[in-house]
Amino acid sequence: MVKIITVEDDSLLLETLIDQLSQEDDFDALGASTLAEGRQLITDHDPDLVLLDVMLPDGDGRDMCRWIRDQGYSMPILMLTGQDSEADTIEGLEAGANDYIAKPLRLGELLARIRGQLRQYQQQENARIKIGAFHFIQGGKTLTHRASNQSLNLTEKEAAIIKYLLKKNGDVTPKAELLEQVWGYSDQVSTHTLETHIYRLRQKINYIDDAPFIVTKDNGYQLA
């Protein structure tokens, strides 16, 4: 599930956004009406994307955008505003926003922008992607436990396995497909090689957290 936090002081718009986003099968939406509430939600829930109004009762959303980036969060931030001048857009982007959407919002366009930003983010080498109890940083080839902050260094193949399973978006990946994508065609590589790598990866992960991470299904694998 993609966790989205919306910070918007218009109570009717906030309720509508939470309701509409929650109707998407893969979205989990939460809302706040002030910067203070928004900061607390972000700290508590570590969202995958933030929708952030510019004008809020306790401050400027662009200042909160800077705060989010200063805290080390790299998730996409989409600014929502009734001010759509070029200067306002530039200021929002310079504050760390990924996109700027003018009100009144069109739901179809908003959903397309959200999904587009999420796709772009997952392709970034420095993206910090939540998988179960961990954050996966593909460029650094690390898994970091979100609760304890313990990090696991991954081998090239382990990182490639996770990256490809992530790309499948929860679908089961057949062993033959995973072998082809990670190792390429080779007579020297068998499913036993893949199974050994998965086994060792699970051992690493279970040393920190024994919750399921990669599960075996229908002669293939998927992220839990």
C-alpha cells in the first residue's frame, strides 16, 4: 500500500481527497489541516508521498516542504495551491517540491500526477522505498530496518533481486523470469543458484526482523 498524507486546511477538500484516494486499491490516505498536525503524521507514518497546501493557518506549506527535506525524507511532494504564477511555482520547486498543482483540482489529473511521481521516484538510485519493516535504497544496496535503524549491506545480486521484485508491484515472479532478469541467459546458472541467494538474503533479514519479506508462491517469489 502507498501511504499518502494530505495537509490541507479546507475541510471539505481534505475530506474529499482522503475519500477519493482511499478508494484506490493501492492507496492508504491520511489527512491533516495544519502544519503541526502534518509534521506529526509524517513523523509517525513515514509516508510514500505528501500532498501539501501552500497556505495553511499556522504557516506556509513551502516552509514545511523545506522541513521535510531537512529531515532527510526524499518522498515525492506535490504542492496544492490557488496561486499558479510562475514565481510561486519556482518558489515551491526550490523548496523541494516535485510538482505543483493548481486548484481547483481535477481528480483524474491528480491521480495521474501522483502515479507518475511515484514511478519516477522508484527509479531513482537514492530512493528510500518502504518494503515491509525496511527501507530499501537500491543505489546504496542497503536495507535499513525502520524501527531500529539497523542496516544490512546487500550484494549486487541481492539488490537486483529486490529491485526486480519491487518492479513487479506485488505480482508473483516465476523463478525462470527472475533468473533471466538478474543473471541473464547462462548454461551455468540454475534455479538452485537463485534459491541459494534467496535463502541467504532471508537469513540476513531474519537476523533483524523475522516478519516475511520475500515469500515463495506458485514456483516463484513475491515481496510480502
